[in-house]
Amino acid sequence: MKAIIQRVSSAKVTVDGSTVGEIGQGFMILLGVEQGDEERDAFALADKIAVLRIFTDENDKMNLSLLDVGGSALVISNFTLCADCSHGRRPSFIAAARPETAEPLYELFCQRLLQNGVGRVEKGIFGADMKVTLTNDGPVTIDINSKDLKR
């Protein structure tokens, strides 16, 4: 499971012109579910992200987590994170999990963020054509793969 985390001062997602999720300070998370991912991947990633210290403290050091600042999360499903661009000019998405596997893991990831104390978790609509707008704070952008986390 892959996540791209952007520290934001605000973010929102719209579908067909209607806002379906919106946050202020927090994380905008693009989440890609790969073939072979399991519940433990969703748990490991959500557990790490909730306490990831990438907000600045009073000394302008990255010492504060999403929980510390009372931030929110906007989680967007994104199978294109699983792209393989090693051959040809068109990416292959064969590594992405099928929707019937990916959607429950996406939902589990979001639930786990809430269980970890993130006060507000907003979502897009799984599989929809979404328009995401955000104000990246920093900019700070972090790439995490559940396969790289110690469990």
C-alpha cells in the first residue's frame, strides 16, 4: 500500500461539481492499494501517518504530528500510484489491486486513522473522477510504502 502525504493548510475534493470532502489544516493523502496488500498494510500505514511528525513546532522544527496539531485528513483513493513505468511510454497498472479488494482496504485505512485519534477523516468517492484542490503547506510531501515499514 502506497501513500503520498501532503501537509496542507486546506484541501477539498469535488465530484461532478459538488464538494464531497474538505479539510483545513492536516494531510491530503493519496492512497494506492496494490495486489497482495492486506489489513495489516492498512493498519501499519495508518498507524505511522497518524503520528508522523511533519508539522512545525514553535522553533520551526518538524516535531509535531497530525494528532498534536488536531489536524484532519482528506484521503483520496488513487490506483495510479501503483503504476509501472519501466517499459514503453504508457504506464501499466497491473500491480494495482482490483476494486473489490482495494475499496475495503481503503475504507479500513480511513477507519484506522479515526481509531488512532485523528478527529476528522474526509474521503473522496472510490473510483470516481475526482478533482482535488489543495494548498500545500511548506511544501511538504512524503511518500510512504507499507512494505517499507517495520511491523
